[in-house]
Amino acid sequence: MRRILASWAALAILATSAVGQNAKPAAVVNGEPIPMSEIDAIMAMRPRELFPVPAAQQRQIKLEILEGLIAERLMKQFLLKSGVTVDSAEVDKQMAALADAQKAAGKTMADYCRETHQTEAQVRASIYSLLQFTAYSQKVATEAELKSYFEANREFFQKVTVRCSHIVLRMPANATDAEKQEARKKLTAIREQLTAGKVTFADAAREHSQCPSAPKGGDIGFITRKWMVDESVAKAAFALKKGEISGIVESEYGLHLLQVNDRTEPKPIEFAACADDVRDCYVEEMRQKLVTQLRRTAKVDILLP
């Protein structure tokens, strides 16, 4: 479960890796610039493409990286205001552990800094930010909160999975109310045909679903209660009985109809046996919600060409 935090941790380490902080910014977050060189540093660490990537696709990749950097900046700004501090001795300890890990791999800290396009001071700053977030999360994730979270998500920790099929009509983020209404009307008509037995779910998915799973009758396989699919989809799927068809479910990807085809049995487990996993999930979900809230109220100017 600790791997859930790995992506944010890696991004935080890379986020201060820009060479030439006065470079043209890719974005400005609450007055703080994100230099283009930060994106370039992360791009440089990506595996080389076998074939040339079109300019539009390159820009989309950079936009996705930029969104991660924006989230990282927002979190740093929040933590600075929170007043949470970290003992420098703890940073020294983590730096020493990183150096030991490099040594075990036959490398030096200089090698690590060169590979990640940053200075040792920038590595220290990133470790400080990660420790700061850990300290903040420990204040929020009390045992009472964690136990409550465990109960609310017991199926996930019991490793229950459901095999789900869906029919999805894609909706762009800027879709108009009229477009959404038209899509809802279409899905409502499809659902009426399904419940009347006029068509099977698989056949309807093959004909109407705008998803790579359409040729397979909409089958997206077994999913867990969290992390695998959009939260709204997972919540709706786990509320269904086997063979039941959902109402219209809205996600960031579009509008869905769902059907659960199978469900695995829960594996008995109590809080004490999975407390670390519960904490990891709680903290990551807390981080995601916090970033979403911060993004809504932040002044963010995207300047990526």
C-alpha cells in the first residue's frame, strides 16, 4: 500500500530539480512560477519513444506533468501555512539512508543528483517537504479517524472485488448542459431496453459504449472498491447485486451504465491486522481531496506553449 504515495513522493523530489529557475514559467501558482525546466527534467527521465511523438501528443504529456507539479506546489504552499516543521536531524537521517541506498546499488549521491537533474540541496528540500507532509498527516490521521475509515471501506480491506461491465458515453470537461442532457436521454433509453429484456448488456455495450472494452461487451474485469476506477463508478458498482443494472453514473470520463457480473467473497480481517494499509489509504485519499480543494481556490495561470 505504501506504493500509493510513491508517485507524489517522486514528483516532490523532481519538482525542485529545475536548472535555471529564471527560465520562462510553464505556469504560475498563487504567484509562484513553475519553470519550464522542471517539466523538461521530468521529460528527460521518461523512457525514449521508439517513434517520433506528434507535437499535440507531446504537449498533452507535458500538460499532465504540469498538473502534477501544480498539485505539488499547492501542497507545499499549504504546508508552509500550516506551521508544521521538521527537525533537521530527521532530514539528515533520510539523506543518509538515501546515500546508503545509492551505495548499495553501486552509485553515489552525485550519480543520483545527476540522474534526477537536481542538486543535493534540492534533494534535501524535497525530503523536508515529504517529512512535513508526513508530520501533518499524522496529526490528522488519528486512530479514531482510521478506524472509522476502515469501517466505511471494509470491503476494500477485505479484498472484495466485483466483475463489472459498463456502457459509457464520453463527455468532454466543457460539455454543455444540452449535451449532457442528450447523453442522459440516450442512456435512459438504453437502460429501458435492458430492463425490458430487449437487448443484452453485452450487445448494448458493443453497439453504444465509447470505451475500448466495447468489443468485449463492456467487460472491464474485476475491480477493487478503491484506486482502480473512478470513485463514483466503484461506489455504484459495489452497491449493485449480481446481474443488477445501475442508474446513470457520472464520472470525470462521462456517463455510465453499470452491471455487476460476479463478486468475490470477503476475506475476514480486522483493523489491527491492516492498520498500516488503512493509514496509507486514508492519507492518500486525504491528500487527493486536499489538492482538489486547493486547486478550486488557487490562482493558476497555465503558460505552457
